[in-house]
Amino acid sequence: MFRAKSARLYRFSFVFILALSFLASCSRQEKEAFKSVEDFLKRAGAREVKTGIFVTRPDLPDEAYVTVVATWNFADAKGELQKESLGYILKKEGEAWKISRNVQFTEDKTKARELLEGKK
């Protein structure tokens, strides 16, 4: 009886640790993807870059859709800094994410998955 409870506890612990490692991996990929976009925009002159959504698809594991809001170093007629909402398709090359192309901005994850497929 003790062994059955112990075996269940070990199985539960194993599944729990496996799930945590999967979540940590996803979080790391997301951070790396946003970092590559942020670096690109900072080199282009963005003052600030705020992250939005990160969407991948199981059938396209080496592609991702990300959104950011970039604040530029110039102001409009009212004196407010210009902000631009941007969407990107990223491709994974080795361990790094690279910008593949610009696409329309959306906060809808279903629409983002369609953009990953190539739909408009």
C-alpha cells in the first residue's frame, strides 16, 4: 500500500517537473524573440519598445508572430512622441530568432495564427 502511494507521488512529481520545464522553455523563447525585435528597433532609433503578444503554432515550431509598440524619438504637432504598433513574423535560425517579415498588427491570437499561415 505504501508503494502504490509512493509510485503515484513520483509520477505526479515527474509530470509536474516536466510541465514546469516546458513552460520555462516557452518563456525563454518568448524573451529571446522579443529581444531580437527590440534590438532591431533600437538600432533603427526607437526610444522605447513595449512587448505585446507572442504566438506560435505546433505545426510551425520555427516561426512565431510577435507584436510590439515602438515609441520613436520624434514628436507630432501636439508635442507627443510618435508611437507605432508593429507586427512581425519571426523565423528561428539555430538558437536565435530573426525577423522574417513585417505583417499587420493584431492582438487577436486567432488572427495571428492565420498570419503565420500566410493568410491576410
